Amino acid sequence: MGVWQRMTMIFRSKANKALDRAEDPREMLDYSYQRQTELLSKVRRGVADVATSRKRVELQINQLEQQSTKLQGQAEKAIGVDREDLAREALTRKSAVTNQISDLKVQLNQLQGEEEKLTLAQQRLSAKVEAFRTRKETIKATYTAAEAQTRINEAVAGIGEEMGDVGLAIQRAEDKTAQMQARAGAVDELIASGALDDMTQIGGQDDISRELEAMSSQSDVESELARLKSASHGGAIEGSSAAGALGAGTSGQPMQAGAEETPVQQPEEGRA
Amino acid sequence: MIVRILGEGQYDIADDALARLNSIDNDLGVAVESGDEAAFAAALTALHDGVRAAGTAHAPDSLDESDVILPPSGASIDEVRELLGDDGLIPG
């Protein structure tokens, strides 16, 4: 026997089992309709759940893309101050982030696919439930219990197949979403634990930023020193650099003034 | 004849397309039996494509039962075995 005959038989036998329960076949109509509307709510919830998962993955991709940009910037900055080791570290982390992003994009694609499938399943079921409702009222109004049996069987079996299909689609989507959520949780943890997120802290909480900042404040001190030196030097020799000396002087003068009072000089050394 | 592709909906198929689809279905059965995932995926895709090409969408608001029900696209052998509710071998 081929696959499709067997598949068909299994669906049929499930639908028939449901039919056996009712005493008055017309009660079966209401019972079935109630289950249909329940399934419709369930598939709507399913669509909402998949959408929530999708949004979460989208958010994570955004966060990781920001990290990637930041790491790129850090690498450039590190090269600018001639620290290849730091640049290498930043690029290594960026490559890990990039891998994570492409992984998440695959997941995002799958979730979008599931969301679309479930939405279509919802529309199909919705059309059939509406058709069933109309048929149900007609059957109840037109036939006695005995006469109605065959028509009820047909209607219930017809929609039973759709319900089996939609139930399966919901389950497939739930399975996919559960897998994604476990992985999305791991990414959240990774971001929260600092392995990745530390890199993006404004104010430079991570080691690369700290080093880059230390270096830039060091070079600030050096250039300040150089300015001070040239100011005092140039001021003694030449008046033509007065503009530059004055410019440096605006920041240099208070320090020089303070330099005469020893206590003020202390924090200056501490900062350097 | 009405064919349902699970997860996709129902199609009306002309009877003369049936022989060809039946032969693909046999390939599918062989692949399920042997556990050949690649052959299975190829046969399932061919079957779906055949149904979509030969069929027209059945009215969405009908309550007609399908004559034939096919596994959803992208299904694995394991999923189909699960759907068939057995250990994977066609019973005697």
C-alpha cells in the first residue's frame, strides 16, 4: 500500500471515532462546531505565539548588529593608535557576533515561514467553519434525526479532516517555536552574561574600550604636555606663535597657576 | 479526485494524472521503507509538484473529504512514520 492511502485511512479513522460518540446525530453537529471554534482560537493563539518569537529573534539580530558595528569601530580605533592586538581581539569577537547573526537569520526565516503557514491554515479553517455553521443550521432545520445521519457524517468528516490538518500545523509550529526559544534564550544569556554585551557598553565597560580609553587619555596627556612645553618654549622665543600659545594657555594656565600650590597638583598626577 | 497536501489545502485532480502520481507515491513508500532520506525528500517534492501542477485548488468553503492525503512539504521520514503511527514499515 502506498503512503497516501495509509495516510488517508488514518485521518478517516480518527474522524470516525469522533462521530461514534453522539447519541442524537444532531447533537454531534453542535459538539463538532464547538470543537471547531476552540481550534480556531487555538490556531489564532499559535499565530500570535510564532509572531512573538519572531519579534524576539528580530530584536536579538538588531542588538547583535549594533555590537558588530561597535566592534568594527573599536578595531578601527585600535589600529589608529597602533594596537594591532586589540584590533585583532575586536575583530575576533565581531566574527563570533557575525556567526550568531547569520544563525539567527536562518531561524528568523523559518519562523516567518511558520507564521505564514499558520496564518493560511487559520484562513482555511475559518472558511470551513463558517461553511459548517451554515450547513449545520440547514440540516437541523430540514431533517429528522434519522434522515440527517448521512449528511451530518459527511459534514463532520469533511471538517474533521481540516481540523486534523490544522492541528498538525499548530503542533509543527509549536515544536519549531520551542526549539527557537531554547536557542533564543541562550543568545539572551550570552548577551546578558557580558561575553558579547560588555563590548557595547557606552562608557567602555569592556576590556577593549578600557584599554583604548586608557591609551587615548594617555595620549591626551602627552599632547597636553607637548602643548604646554611648546607654549612656554615658544612664548619665550617668539611672538608669532602667540595665538597657538594663547589657545594652549586657556587650558594650560589654570594648571600652571595651580602648580604653584602643591595640593592641586596631586589629582593631576593621579589622573595621568 | 480531491487530494490534500497537509499544511497546504485541497486540490482537484483529473483522473488521468493519477497513474503518474501513483508511481511517485510508490517511490515514496520505498524510500520510507528503506529510510533513504534523500530519495524520500525527492519523491515527496515530486509528488507535491505533480499535484500542484495537475490540480486546481478545491473550493475553500466546501466540506468535502479528500480521497487522498499527502504529508506536508518539508516533512522528514520520521515525521511521516509518526503520522502513520507505526514503526515505518508497511503492514501486511
